[in-house]
Amino acid sequence: MALSRIRLFQPHGEGTRLLPQASRLVELPCSSFDDDDNTAEQDPGVWYPDPPKPSPFSRCVRYLAFLWNLLFLLLGLLTLAVGVWGLLTKSSLLGGDRGAPLGSDPMLLFVLAGLGASAVSLAGCLGALRASPCLLRFFLGALLVFGGLELLGGLLLLLLRRWLRDALRDLLLLCLLRYQEDPDLQFLVDEVQRSLQCCGLESYRDWESNLYFNCSSPGVQACGVPASCCREPLQGGSVPNAQCGFGALALGPMAAAALLHTEGCGAAVAAGLRGQAGAIAAGAVTLLLLEAVGALMALRVLRDITAWRVWQ
């Protein structure tokens, strides 16, 4: 604002003199034309800070955060699609006779995991792309929750090993009892028995507890076992023989041993899990590291956004 001192002159050629009222400083309004013509003019005695400019490293981190979350978004959508496909295939959503109830269907885990991963990754993508602090904070909070749950699960695995061993035995027994009711459990049991060359929980006689394989059952599978228990499940080396286990429970121990894998799967599964403990731990640590990398990139983007908003 310009300040001016006003001189007042007396008329009729009298000598000029400065009136007492003129000694006051009068604030004159700035002209709008001055603002238009000299927009870049600044007071040289005042320091005006330059706006913070994102460094090339910050831009690179922002683009990497977007691509990182985009990758996990696609993986989450793929997992979700697999879960929905499994549910629709078994007609669980359509009320079909086949398949387990929706609440206990194993494919529901794929749906929930896919939804969670997709939602969190989408928040990270949009937060990095649109520079949204709200979405980035949601993304960081979700990663913190997931990481805490994973650490808690690892501690429970270490502290409750005996209880987990009993729970695994009960789960395998449930799979035997519901073998014909759930295609997922049937596929899982067959794969375990083929790969580990075992049959039943403790021995092949455990299949007698199944309603369809019990010797008192009127069906054609009475006194039988699944074909995955057979030593030679392929007839002629190429054609699957689904009836190779029929009547195996009525045979003596020697005849059954010649036809089936008579050892139980409980001990074999426990030994396999102990052998793969290192790989499981490495996978869990890798997942935590991936989440930590995503969180660090989101923190860097959030810090740059906060610095810009503070300057404004």
C-alpha cells in the first residue's frame, strides 16, 4: 500500500505552507491497474518461500506405489474370481443339492481373501494416483491390521502346537466323514492320499466310519475305500479305475496291503508339515516384507502430500 504525504496550498498566490492536518499519513488504496501490470512485483525486504517441488525420487516412489498396489489388486481380483467360480460350480449360491452350506464352504475363504486384498489395494492405487491422504491412511491402517494378525497367527502356531495337532486330526476325520458331501474336501482328501501314499486317518480301516463306505451300507460302495487309496489306481496304466477300492474293508490285512496303502495319513501329514516348516516361515516373512515395502512407499507419498498442503 502506498503512503503519501499531502501538501495543502493556500489560494490567491499566498506562500505555500504545510498545514498541521497534512502531517498525518493517509493510506491510499492501491490501483487495480498496478496489480494487473506488476503481478510478479514483490517487496524486496520480504522473503517469499518457493513452493516445494517433488523430487525425481518422490515421483518414482509414487508411480511405484501405484504399480505395486495395481499388481496386488489384480491378484486379489483373481482370487475373488476363483472363489466365486468355485461357489457357482458347486451350486452353493443357487441352492443346489451338491456342495456344502455357504457358511462352511472352503471356497468362501477365497472370496473373503480376494475382497479384502482388492479393497485395500484399490485404496492404495487411488491414494497414490489421486494424492488422497484419506485413502493412503486407510491403506496404511489396513496393512497394519493385516500384519498384526499375521504376527499373532505365527505366535499362536508356536504356543498352541499341541492343540493344533489335535485340531488337525479332527479336521482330517471330518474330511473322511464328509467325503461324498463336499467336492472340495473330496478333492483334497484324494490329493493327500495319492501324494503321501496313505489311506484314512490312522489306517485304511478309518473309512468304515464313513456312512457310504460302512459295511452295513446298502450302496455299492459298502466295505470299500476311495480309489486314491489303491496302489494301482489306473487300470492298464492309463484309465482311472474308480472301483479298485470296492470291497477292500472285507479283505484280510495281507490282501488289503497288497491292494491298498494301509498306513494312515495323520502321521504323514504332520511329518510333512514339520518338514515344510521352513518354507512356510519363509513365505510368511516374505509376505510381511512385501507389506512393509508397500507401507513405506505409501508413507513417502503421504509425507510429500502433507508437505505440499502445509506450504499452501
